[in-house]
Amino acid sequence: MSLHNGLASVNTPTAGRQPILQEHKQHSVQTPTKKKTTPKHRKNTILIQKPLPPKIPARRANAAFVMLVRNTDALGARMTIRQIEDRFNRNFQYPYVFLNDVPFTEEFKELMRPMSRANMTFGLVPTEHWSYPEWISKTKAQETRKAMKNIVYGWSESYRHMCRYQSGFFFQHEAMLPFDYYWRIEPDVEYSCDMDFDPFLYMQDNNKKYAFTMSLPEYMETIPTLWNVTRDFMEKYPHLVAENNSLDFISDDGGKTYNTCHFWSNFEIADARWMRGEAYQQYFNHLDQAGGFFYERWGDAPVHSIAAALLLPMDQLHFFKEIGYFHAPFYNCPAEPELQIKCHCNPSRNVNRERMSCTNRFLELAGVKGMVYPEEVFD
């Protein structure tokens, strides 16, 4: 018995077989083979032949999945990884990087390791990236949390540290520095469509810097001064604002106000080199000095989105309509028949087709085909 990838296989002895086979061959009587016949009438049978899967490309991008996760979220993380593996990564084995603001337990690591054959790295967030910078008043920050107690996560101190970390630091962690691209994943999400292409290579080959699956309005109560601080940045660093940018995606009046459209960053695939670069780092530092991560409740999603819209040309942004994705309470689920055949989601629940979504606005500005609605393809 031998073991291969944890599966047992039995090697049947072959000694003594050859003479028996020879004897059978010498004394066997040749009989005419019967021609295979196919029933002419199959009234109760329908055969559906699936196309052969595409050939998996041999090359890979220099990329990794990254998950900021707590030890207590181990089961949700396992669920996500299992789906990533089944839908995509079993053929590519892109590595995983797990980050935590406290040390990972051995139990967490042992629960993760069996979920993929790919390499896994477990990193600890540096204390200076998950604490108050010296220019922040803890008293004022505490007063803010009390005043925002009725706003989603407005009361949470840890949520603010998380948003600041996701906005400016995770892609600079020593475990992430070797990689050019990252795919952000989270516990308890669903991937509902088979991916027979490599999103990382798509980004690389088409010079895309930031990609998303859903875009929605932000709660204005959480970011009341974010746009004023952003306008100050644009005036101070006009040379960092890209030509052919996507200002019209995030503003209805040429930049006077912010319409709150943002990419939902719990899913994003991005070029980490861009986020480590001068333009993005200057923007993050400008925001960080203003204190809005603690004095308000600035999320990493509007921060990433405004940065991508202003600091990148629009043709370097991309909507992955093919990637079926669920993060409570919203779905991205394609309705196109050639995509739906690879999915198990319900396209009528696709948030990108709702009036509240900003995705059609993005697609219109980008000059690409808009959303396909289920009623256009299904009776």
C-alpha cells in the first residue's frame, strides 16, 4: 500500500500473471465483436454534454490571497478557502497570507493547513499599525464613538483600527512584500461560480491596478469630512491626480461633492505595487494626519475607491462580472447564460442591478457593456 496526497492506493502483485495471460492467449477462441448499437428512440432521456474545461495556463502571476482574520473566525475562514480552492485555486495553488493583530493560535493554523496544498503564511500585525498614532487624541476618539453609537460600527474601537490598517498597511506587511498582486478574501463569504481563467493574470496582462465585484453608496454619517480632506489633497498634490481619471464616478458635480459611490473592498484584487507607491501613500498619509479614521469612522472601502478613482486612469480599473460573490447581505451573480452555467447563484439577487448600485454608472463611464438582467435572458 502506498500513500499519495493522503489517499491510499493498493499495488496489486503482478508475479505469475504473465504465463496465465500467455496461456489464455494461446487457447482463446476469436469471436466476432458485436457492433455497439444506440437505441433509436429515447423518450425519457435527455443528454446534456458539457464542453471540455479550458486548458489551464502554465504561468502564474506573482500574487497571493490575503485575509485579515481573528482566531475565532477559523471556521468561517475554512469555508472561504474551501470555496476558493474548489472554484479556482486548486489548479493554480496561489499562496495564502493570514494576518492578525494578535498571534495566531496553533489550533487556527492546524485548521487552515489541510484546506489547500498552497503555501500558507501566518503574520502578526505590528503594534504600531494597530494602535493610535501620536497625533490622535484618545479622549476625542472615545467621545466620537459615543456620539456614533447608533451608526453601524460607529461605537467600535477595533473596527476603526481595522479600517486604518486595511487602508494603509496590510500590503506593506513583511509577508506581503514579496507579492505584486493580492486578492483580498474574508471569512464567511461565498464564491458561487467556477473560474476557468486566472484573474491575477488578467490584471497583469491588461495593466489593471484595481478590480471589484460590487459598488455601493457609503453611509455619509461615517465620512462627513472625507471629501473635504480629499479635495485639500488634490489641491496640494495636483501632479498625483491621474489624467483620464474616474472623478465622474465618485462625484455628480465635477468634484464639488462626493456621491458616496465606492467599491466594496471585502472583495478586491489589486496591484500592491501601486498601493505602495508615492501617489497612494501620499493620499493615505494625508488622510491619516487628518484623523478621520478615529474622529469619524472612515472605512477602507471609500478610501481605496476614491484613491483608485482619482490616482489611476479609468482603464486601469476593472469589474469582474464573472466572479460570483456573496458577502452578507449582497450578491454579485451574472445573468449571462454563458456565465450562469458555471454558477449556482440566483441572478435576480444581484445587487449590481439594483437602483442603489453604482456599478452601471461605472460601466457607462468606462464605455463597456452594462449589466445583463435576468429578465433579458430567462423566461
